[in-house]
Amino acid sequence: MQAKLTLDKDFSIGKVDERLYGSFIEHLGRAVYTGIFEPGHGTADEQGFRRDVMDLIRKLQIPIIRYPGGNFVSGYRWTDGIGPKDKRPRRLDYAWTSLETNQFGIDEFADWCKKAGTHAMVAVNLGTGTPQQAADLVEYCNFPGGTYWSDLRIANGHKEPHNFRVWCLGNEMDGPWQTCAKTADEYGHVANEAAKMMKWVDPTIELVACGSSSAEIATYPEWDRKVLEWTYDNVDFLSMHRYYGYKGDVTAYLASYADLDAFLSAGIAAADYVKAYKRSKKVMKISLDEWNAWYCDHGAQEPWTVAPALEEQTYNVMDALCVGGLLCTMINRSDRVRMGCLAQLVNCLAIVMTEPGKSAYAQTTYYPFLHASLYGRGEALRPLLKAPKLAAGTGEFDAVAAAATFDEEKGEMTVFALNLAEEAVDLHLSARSFANLAPVEHIVLDGDLFAQNTFAEPEKVLPHSAPVAACEKGESDVKLPARSWNVLRFSI
Ligand code: AHR
């Protein structure tokens, strides 16, 4: 099978916002407790943060992490998680039928982010919560001092404000599973009022309004239009969420990259409709702040227990390939998709797994995310791809999904390519405007599609290096192995 990819320095999609490579930690199962936070663990620091988990996370260079939910946030009282730990209440968490001890809250998350070399994206509760409580949280976190909430933060040991820049106005408020779900008009109204108040407290923050939680929900995509009609002037991003899973057809699953592209197009179209309707000059950005492969395997659990093992799925090579394809789509749409959060980071539908009191390891899906985060920076280049078509499900898809980035400062160009086909693809790369392109590395992730990393075999699946193909005057012939994720790194 043969394919051709043409790239040109002048065909730029735009600069990739580094926040495209964000992630997500929710108070869900063991994401926080025995995930990132486990006082008494052999590697725990003085605050109880697991250093072994931190090491795996730091390698990813994640610019932003969404917190504390997710569904959890819609019933969360943020004041429960501040102040002396022995005074913090234990509460029922309706979202995950769990017991929340509140031993980890917003101040701990701020400290953890600093140590992990990342920034927080904080979601406020617009389920049971009010606009006033949301504005109070902004005051607690970002106001320098001299007011009730900012002085309380100082009294709690944080003299300097946390200065969180990005805030989500609730989570998936269209979903009947959400604590106090709302109609689009109910949510649009409350989100707009919360947005005004939060920006009065700190005008420098960026706000994300809840868009549709999936394409399957009955209110999609009307929800997006209605919510933006309420909030357009006061928010900066429309949030979109999308998950995929293998249902017996490998090619259809790997072609999820095309579905994500269509899903994003619909969100962008809804936003642009409202822009025209409002005669606005503002271009609404998209925050794909939940995306991943997910099998919704809740796991058997006793209700109302602390940190139950929920949503702890083990990903395989096929899931990693799917994630690679989704990352290609995100890079190709990065002119409008400015933020993304791989959901999630630790233990729950996660790329990092931990055992209480024991070790941590990286799942297969860790690797494509690592590659995109490390090498997918700079300008996104428009990939002109000619590839054979594959039939799957009800559609036809390019056998190759590709994206490319050019980092002028570092003198690097990277091509990401997913081969969906059951056979190898000979890819001719033509990038003539980069006359002095020199190959650096060809990283491949492939092999048994059902192979997984586990606690017993944490490094069973690892990316490996393939021989680099020669490159002359920007032209190169590269072999993409059957069903493989490829990272072609070049220096310029
Ligand atoms: O990421 C897991 C859950 O998926 C989140 O809590 C929710 O927002 C979504 O439905």
C-alpha cells in the first residue's frame, strides 16, 4: 500500500497552543487518594504526594490539568477541602457513590501542580453550586488579599494567590447523570451570571462554557447553540467531550480520528453560527477537555466507600493507536481547538496506574500522548495526504491519519502517522520547502493489538526505534508498519 504526504512551511494551520496537551484529575475512584496522594507511601513527600507518580507525570510536560471534576464537581462544596484537615467533613459523593474525605482540596492541588510542573484548570460547581460560590472560589484562589476569602487562603498557609488562569463553568450540565443537570436555557443563564461575577473578581481569567457532553445525547447540538447564545460575550471557550471504544471492528475503532474531526466541526459550526447571529468579532475557541478511549467499566464496588477502584481499565496497543489518531485530529484542528484534556491522568480511565503502597506504571496510551506533548509543539502544518481508503462500519476512511508540526525555534519538524491498515504502508514524504531536512528518529508503537502493560509486566509494550529513512531535499520514503503509531522526527 502506498500513500503520499506533502507538507510545506507556508501551509501553516497556526501555532499549537501548548494547552492542547492537558490532562484531567477528578475526585473519582483512586485518582486522587492512592493515586497522586498517598501519605505513608514509600515515595510520598512531606505533603503525601507520591513521587513515583509525579516522576511519570513530569516526563509528559503537561501544561494544564483539569480538577476536581468531572461529574464530581456538580455536588462539590469547595469549602470542605480547605483549612485544618481534622476539621474537614466527610461527605457523600453522589456522582460516584463514594465517600469523600476532603483530605485533598484546592490548596493541595495548587501545591501539587507546582511540584508537577503544571497549571490547574479549575471547574466550579454549577450543579448544586451557585454563581456566588463560584466567584468566592475565584476570590479565594486569585485575589491577592484584604478580603474575607483571600485572607482565609492566606490564613490557610498560602500568602501568594494561586492565580489559576482557566476556569470551567460546571461540567456536562446537559447530562441526566449530572447532579442537578439543567436545560440549555437554565444552564446558559446561570453560567453567564457566574461568568460575569468570576470575571469581576479577576478579569484576567479565561472561562469555559459546557458544550455537549457527546454527540449521542438528544440535545446535541442545539445545546451548544443555546448555551453560547446566553454566554458568548463572557466566555472564551466552548467545552466538548468525546470518548471512543473498541466494539469488535479494529479499523472502525482506529478510524475514530475521523469521527472526532466531524464532532469538532459541529461544535465549531455552532459557535460560528452564534458569532454571526450576535454580529460578534470574537472567535470562540474549543476546549476538548475530556477525550480518550473509555469502556465505562464502573467495576464492582461497595457504595459509599473511600477511594473505591472505579473505572480502572487496562489499555492495550489498539487503544494507544486510537489515541494517536485522535491526537492527529487535535493537531490538525488546533487553529480552533486550543485546549485539550486527556481524561484522565491517574488510575481512572488513565495513562498512569498505581497500586496502593506499591508501584506505578505507564499504560500503552501514555506513549502517543508523551510523543505529541514533547514533539507536537510549534506550528501545526496542513498535511496534504493521499492515502488508500479502508471500508469500516458504515464509512470509508483514509488508511493513514497524519499530522505535522514545525518548531522553528528548536529547528525540529515532526510527522505523526497512524497506519490503520492490516499491511505496511510505504509513505512518500514530500516536504521540499524544508530543503535541509535531516532525519533524527523514527519511533514506532505496534505489535499485538491486545497486548497490555500491567503491574506484573509494566513494560511489556514500549515504543521502539525503527531505522530512519534517508531524506534528500525534503523527500523521504518511510515504511509505516501494519497497524502502527509512528513519530518521524527531523531536524532542520
Ligand atoms: O472522565 C470521567 C467522566 O466522564 C467525567 O466525570 C464526566 O465529565 C464524563 O462523563
